[in-house]
Amino acid sequence: MAYLARNYQKGSVSASSIAKDEKISIKYLERIISILKRTGLIKAAKGSAGGYSLAKNPKQINILSIVRVLEGGMSPFYCIDDKGKIYCSRKCRCGVTGVLAKVQTAINTTLEKIKLSDLI
């Protein structure tokens, strides 16, 4: 996504160019591209000038949306989902889960404020 953001004004970029420049396998990249395309974060153009580009301006794409699409969310805590909902299997009343939910909310808020354009 950062690669496509850096090339946003230049138009579409081929998957092979991305894989070569980012030093990743084309097969792995194609799986990522498939997910990003299906969820509307990137678009594909066919033809000799074809390739992939961002579906929106990098200033309009927040990092949280990318993490959720590629990772299914981001929670460093096993008993709390990425939206802060508590799933404690021990049904404990330790008070820790409430604090962890606040940390999760802070993570989400921060990632939502960071735009893809901030990474380039």
C-alpha cells in the first residue's frame, strides 16, 4: 500500500514491479492484491499500461482500515477483540480487562488517525 501511495500520481504499477522493488514473492503479493482489490482499497487496470493503483487518495486511507482488511483486526490481547469487546474465558473481575480495553481503543484511534500519506 505504501508503494502504491508513493506512486499514486504516476498511475498504475505492475505486480511484477512491486514484487521486484519490495523484494517479495509475486505469489505472496498476488494474494495480498486479491484481498485489497476485493475490499476496494486498490483497483486494477488492464492493458499495456495496466497494473494496480490505490482506489482513493492516500490522504483518505487510514492505517486501521488496511490492518483490518489484511489482518482481520489488531488486538494484542487474547481476551479483547480489535474493537475493544471483552471475551474473558475466566469471567474474571480482575480489572485488567477494563484497562486493556482502553489500550485497545487508543490503538484503534491512533491507527485511524494515521493516513497512508503519512507513511510516504
